[in-house]
Amino acid sequence: MKIATWNVNSVKARLQHVLDYLKDEQPDVLLLQELKCLTEAFPTMECEDAGYNVAAHGQKTYNGVAILSKHPIEDVVTTLPVLEEADKEDKQARYIEAVICGDGQAFRVASVYVPNGTEIDSDRFAYKLRYFDRLREHITGLLRYEEKLIIGADYNVAPEDIDVYNPKALRGTLCFHPEEQQKFRSLLHLGLADAYRALHPDVQQFSWWDYRGGGLQNNKGLRIDHLLLSPQAADNLQACDVDLHPRQKEKPSDHAPVWCEIA
């Protein structure tokens, strides 16, 4: 089972890139983030013509997440727990989860677009930290099922020094701030495994490069897209890598797909 996660930074602008990826790489499941379209505007027909079932959760202009799967998609969930009164008013489309059934077994997968945070000490940064708390609460419940669980996301956090091109200069900045890193570690402390780091403990590889300043050409990037696996999935992890080819295309997303293979 090959599962990939990819922040496409507008599925309409990057639709041909997505269709090419489905054709060339043939993932069993593709988890998408930052669709930037309403649910009903998602290119479902084009993805179905490519051989994939679709579950999407979108909103106009911003956010949006989707699951594409060669196998049937069941039990779709698009909400996270309410921990504070403000959470009741949260309408941002950032989470989708489903059960994928195929080949006599079932996986539970989730596609998540964690808030960027915008600026340290801003309300949006506080929202980002609170979002991690809600995500952790939900995952805690999912782990009780003892399933093969794969959570692919743009977490907007580079966990360690090796995950950024210049840790000294970037320390304490957005996506490399100790409060964000602590929230990300709180997910790992539940027993989840970072698929890429589990197989490549000493390799520096990024998943995002700024469009500006020759970010890709100079490899000035961050590893902020991750596949987190439950113990049952991690025990069957065979491979994981970042696919640079889509990032090198004309008018690409600023993120590259991250994929893993699970027996």
C-alpha cells in the first residue's frame, strides 16, 4: 500500500500536476491539502476518471483537504473535538479522515492542514497551537482502535535542526518555534512514528521550498510535511521518501509529495 501526502497549494491551479502524479506514481492513497476550493468545486470527475474514489472537504479560497483512493472510502469524518468555546465556531476545512478498505484489510487515513500561524504571538499562532491540542485529543481516541493509522499532513512544523536549511538563523521563527515543536512532539509521544525519520534518521531532506529567492535551486527548505504512523502501521513500514519531481515542474506547488509504503 503506497500512501502519499501533498500540499498542492490550489488543486485547480495544480490539477494537471495531480493527475500526472496519479498516473506516474500510482499511489493507492493520495492525501491532499490546501485545495483552495469549495467541496462541490473539487475536480472529482477528473480524479474518478483517473481511477480514484474521492472524499473532499473544502471551502472557498482557503484551506481544504481531500482523500483520493483506489479502494473504497468509508466512514468519512471532517471534525475535531471541541476543547474550548471558540472551537465551536471553527468552520475551517482542515481535517478529513476515512477508512480505506481493500485487499482484505482496512487502513484509517487522515489528511490534515495544520494552520500556518502567520506571526508569532498573533491570534493565528495561538489558534495553531490550540489546533494541535484538538488534533492530539482526536488521535488519542483513534489509537484505541489499534488500527493501521496513517496521518498525512502539512503540519507546518520542522521538528528538528536537521529539518531546516539554517537552524541557527531560523530558530524561534514560524514553523521552527519551540512551542510548535513541542506540540508536534506531543503527537509522537502518543506512540506515532514519523515515517521519514524512522527510515532516514540522519538524512537532511526538505518538503517545502519558498518560491522566492531561489529556494529550491539553493535547497533552502524545510521538512514540514510528514506521515505519522500508528504502531500497527509503523511495524509494516517498508519505504518512505520525498518526491522532488513535482516540485521541479513549471508553476508547481511550493511543497513536494511525501510517500510511504506499508506492507
